[in-house]
Amino acid sequence: MRVCLETERLILRNLVPEDYEAVFRWCGDPDVARYMVYPVYTKAEDVRTWIESLDPDDPDEYDVGIVLKATGELIGGGGIYYRPDRDLWTIGYNLRKDQWGNGYAVELIKALLEHAGKTRDIRGIEGTFAAENARSRRVMEKLGMEYVEDVILTKLDGSDSYPGKRYGRMFR
């Protein structure tokens, strides 16, 4: 979905191909990709190709870049994604390592839920994270989510699998 929102500290907007070098700063960082299902990007141009594949008109995907209001820097991305098979919205986020621990992921998800909730029925949310990733567990807890089940997460290229957790929250 096309989005341009502001929170107290952030501007949330759709990514554009010209963002590829800024996005590569976190997608190409092995420490950031460690807990993500995508493998580490090794070429910035591959990030551009991925951004070009995004559909900003898809009403079931609120996928945005996270820009710091104070500096104008693009520091991360994420969103909420409707899953009709589960009648839930999944959440996702990804930030540059130097921006971890500032509460930006929680601010992002809350703003998108509020925005989408004006026109969409949001029955509940869920998210998965690597079991070792205590920071993501804290994000989900701050969003009021609770443990649902253990899962196995597998990198999109099949190169690795690791234990994960699914957390969720029902709104109605």
C-alpha cells in the first residue's frame, strides 16, 4: 500500500529504487542478516532489484522505509502484511545495527497498525523471530504480543535453518 506517515521521530514511506545503497547498509550487514530469513546481500544492485519488485499498490502489504525525521536518514524498513489464510497480519522489521535499541520497530508497527486499521479490519497480528534474538522478542512483547509456538525458520535460499518463536496478539 502506498504510505507516507509521520510519527514523533520517524517518517514512514515506500522504498524507491534510489534507496538501494542505503538499504544495502543493513541488508548487506551479516550481523543484521543473521536473524533474517534472507541471506546476506553481497551486491547493492541486488537490493535495487528487490526494491523494484515491491508492489506499492498491494492493499495487503504495508511495506515501508524508516526515515529519521531528525536527520533524513533511511535507517530501516518493515511493515505489516495481511495473510488471508490465517486472517492475521504478520509484522516484520529490519534496522541498521547502529539504530538497534531505540524503539523504532515498535514505533513503526504501531503507526502502521493505526493507519491500516482506519480502513481494514485487523483481527490480530503475529510475528516470528530467531529464538536467540532477544531484541526481537522484546519488540513483540512491547507490542503486547505473547508466545504462541516454537517454529523452525529457514533462509529463503535454503542455506540455513534455526529455531524460532512465533508471537501473536488478538485485538478482537
